[in-house]
Amino acid sequence: MTVKKRALMLVLPTVVVLALIVIFPLVFSLSVSVRAYDIRIPEHPFIGFGNWISLLKNPDFYSAVLVTGTMILAELFFELLLGLCVALLLLQLPRSRKIFQPILLIPMMVMPVVVGYMGRLVFEVRSGPINYFLNMLGLESLCWHASPDLALITILILRIWRWTPFVMAVLLAGLLSLPMEPYQSAQVDGANIWQIFIHITIPMLKPIITLVVIMRSLEILQTFDIMYVLTMGGPGAKTMTLSLYAYITGFRYWDIGQASAAAWLIMIPLSIMVTLFVKMMEKGEKIEQAK
């Protein structure tokens, strides 16, 4: 047996498994998205882009897009801001960093479903600790996850609490890897701390920040667990994300065809972001090799 045939025989099982668990579901879901696919009915006629057109005419879909977009903007802003502040603080504590960093990473290790149930208890209207402290301050109890105005804010609080440690850890690793020569030159030139931060730290952290933005955007586009446990997309559709919308369309209303079309419309921006991420990584590797 030649080396080429031997290599082919070694790779073939991996290709077969990949085709079974990745490629086939993708092709099948694309096939489902162009049919009137209701699992309660044995016949699934071909309707072309009917599901896609119906989806793009559905105001609930655009509401889910708006909620998901709002979550992306809000989470990225607060997680980057808080994560950078905590990373800069830990950077000034080289001895204590080994103690505080693992403790701060604990929220990231909590399962999303557990975070959702924890949110139910913490933000409970009658006996939750948050409303208890509000009452102690003379304020009225708030219907956190049951209020149309506060439900999304409640979910954002829980998600920011869970994911800020991840952003902090990545930014801290980036800060620790920065070269010291530009800082020493700036200090010699008389630059203050703010000028050094704006003109040296932030520009050198741009690749890391870009990486965090792409990774977090990918995760937010797929977010499902906390909303499913805490609000099920309600009240109304105030916390209905794209992933939850696809799930409810398919497994509550049994319109699998439209759910598949929604899943593909989610996958398109995901694919674009993954492509940008890969290109960014390749660009970073080329820069490192050039150095």
C-alpha cells in the first residue's frame, strides 16, 4: 500500500463522521427550509423560498432581530468596559492576581441554565433579595423578569455577570503580553497615564479587542438557555432572541420549515463572523512570523 493510499485510509473515517454529523444535517435543514414541513403531517410539499419570504414578512422575526442586536450592543459595551477596568486593576496587583483571578472566573463556569434559575430566585418579586434591599431603601418591589420594560435588562444583568470574567481574562492576557519599550519611551517623553492608555495601550490591544468582539457576538447570536429558563421570550416578545424564535417556531408551532429558514438566516451572520475571525487570526500569525 502506497503512502498516499495509507493516508487516505486514515483520513476517510474522519471524513465520513464529519459528513454524518455536520454536512448531512446542514443539507437536510436546507432541504427542510424550502418545504412546508410540519412533523404532524406526513407530506412535506416543496414551496421554494416560501418559508424565507414568510419569515421576512413576519414582524415577530424582526422583533427577535432587534432584541438580539440590542443584546449584542449592550453586552459588548458593558462587558468590554467592565472587563477592561478589572483587567487593568488586576494588572496593578501582581501578587494578589493569582488569588483574585480564579475567584473572578467562577461566574463563567456556571451553566447557563443554572444562571437562569438563579435569576428567578434573585429577582423574584415577593421574596427575592434584590427587591428585599429595594424595600429596605424605601423603594417599591419591581417585577424584574415579568415586566416588559425590565425583562431584557434582567437578562442582560445576568449575562453580563456571567461573561465579563471571560472578557477580563482575555484582555488581561493581552495586557500582560504587551511590550514594555513603548511605555518606557512614553514616560521618558513625559506622557501622563491617560495619554499612555489612549495612544499606546488601546492601539496595541486592538487585535485582542477585535477577537473578543467577534467571539462574544458569535455567542450572543446563539444565546438561548437563560431566556428559555427565565422568560421563554416574554413578556410578549420582549426577550425573544433569534435562536429562541427558531426553537419556538419549530417545536411549539411545529413549523419546522420556517424554523429551518430562521436557523439559516442566523447562520449567515455567524458564517461571516467566523470568516472574519479566521482572517484576523491568519493576519496575526503573518505579523508574528514577520517579527
